[in-house]
Amino acid sequence: MAYYRRNVMPPTQFGGMVPPVIKRLLIANSVLFVVYFLAVHLEIGPLIQFFRALSLIPSWLVLGAIWQPVTYLFLHSPFGFSHILFNSLMLWMFGADLERQWGGKRFLQFYLFCGVGAGLVDAASRIAMGELGTATIGNSGAVYGILLAFGMLFPDRPIYFWMLFPIPARIFVLILGVIAFLSTIGSSGSQVAHVAHLAGMAFAWIYLRHRPKFLNVDWLASYQQWRLRRSRRRFEVYMKKRDRQGGGPVN
């Protein structure tokens, strides 16, 4: 079953105003980039180590650093501006229409599903290649997932390839997918996480075509209900223990 609605006619707006979730993601990424950039270029050791702990490192993940598949999405290379500029531009250009159509909550869910999934696949591939200490950063996996979703929902939207040739969005995404696949072959030791790019697209396809059931669960409400049941059980245990002891002191 498909969990998406294809837009037959391409909308007239491309990118447009920055919707709220994407705006917050861009702000968070930019702030962390500036701090990371300053930490590296001013050689502030503790901050550098802090950002390394937020990166996705296979050896750390195996040892229980379960936060890294999420936190690595908010970091970008501090050795230049092209990494964060490209990812931010793609996030805005191709993600804005998705957020406007889905709403902020579902868009963020999709973004994290693709990004975390891409990170886990990238970490597994690096473990298989023996690159346990390699740190991966950036939201490219999530961005490539957004590109695939855009190509599926807005297949006829014209994209100017190399700023010269207009091609349908579905063809543009197909070209990027082929490039990511070919780049993955023999990418051992590469500074670019090509596996994460391809995995991000794969997770996007899974989300759109076969949305996992656990994503339909309201986890916050479920957690609150669990806390309530736990409190009730503790209270019942306390009352039974109190009854067995003949009751407590009376004030």
C-alpha cells in the first residue's frame, strides 16, 4: 500500500517560504556548524571532543552510543562551507513542499526515519570494511531521502540539471540514485558517505510505499500511559504492604 499522494500537476512554487520545521532544522544545523567551526579553528580541545561524541562512529555505536544516529544529522564538516550550504539548500528546495503537504510532524518523522536509517546502514558498512573509528557527520542521508520523496510526489516538476537543461524531477532523482549507487562501489576509505546517500533513498521508498506500523504510534502518549500504569502498580503494592503491616501511623 502506498502512503503518499502523487501530484499530477507540478506546483508553480519551488521552495518558497521556509516552513517551520525546516526553519528550525536549518537554524540548529547553522548554530552547531558555527560552534564546531570555531572549536576546530581555535583548537578548543574539549569542544572538539564533544562534537566527536556527537558524530556517528561505529566503534562508539557498538559500545552503546545510541544517540549518535540522531545527533550526527546536525553536524557538518567544519573545514569548509560547501557541505552545509549544499545540504541546507537541498533541504529547503525539495523539503518545503513535502512539509507543506504532510505537515511538520510527519515531515520531521520522515526526515529522522531516513536520516537515522541511513546512519545505521553507513555504520554497518564501515564495520564490515573495518573502518570502526571513522566518524560520519551530516544530514545527506535524510536529504537524499527527501529528494526521492520529491521525485515520487512531484514527478513532473522541472529541475534544471546543471542549471541548463530542464528535466522532470523523477529523472533528476533517478540520475542522483544511479550516481549514489555507482559511487558506493569501491567507496572504501572515501570521505563521502555514499552508502548513506543510497540508504537514505531506500528508507524513503520504504516509508512512502510500506510505512512501518511503529511510526503510526503516538510514542509520547504511550509513554505517558506507561508511566501512569507504573505509578498505579507502585501505589497498589504500597497499599498492600501497608495493609499487611496493620496500617501506618495516624496524624
